[in-house]
Amino acid sequence: MTDELSAAMVAARKRGLQQDLRNLAARIRADAADMPASPDFHAGVDWTLLWIENTATSLTADLAAEDPPHDR
């Protein structure tokens, strides 16, 4: 396996995990909106959603710097 193919596989895994995390955040957001809960509960949900989004973004932030533009 070439280094380029290996890097492409890692990038694809990171993008897949990023999408999974964003889907999880969307489900948490939808479920929390339907729950009558305290302000502390919603603050915890907001913190969790922020952490998930930041983690998802950081997965591919390094890929943008490493991935040169492709000729089409």
C-alpha cells in the first residue's frame, strides 16, 4: 500500500467519524429540546454539543492543511 493510499484511508476514516459525531450532536440536540429539564441540564447539553462539534472539526482541520488542491 502506498503512503498516498494510506493517507487517503486515514482521511476517509476521519471524515466518517466527523459525520458520526455531528449526527450524534443532532440527535442529542433534538432529544434535549423535548425534555423539560433544569437550566443546569441544558447548560450541560450545550457544553456537550460544543465539545462534540469542536472534536468533529479538529478531526479534519489537519487534513485541510495537508491536502493539496486537486486538479479536476
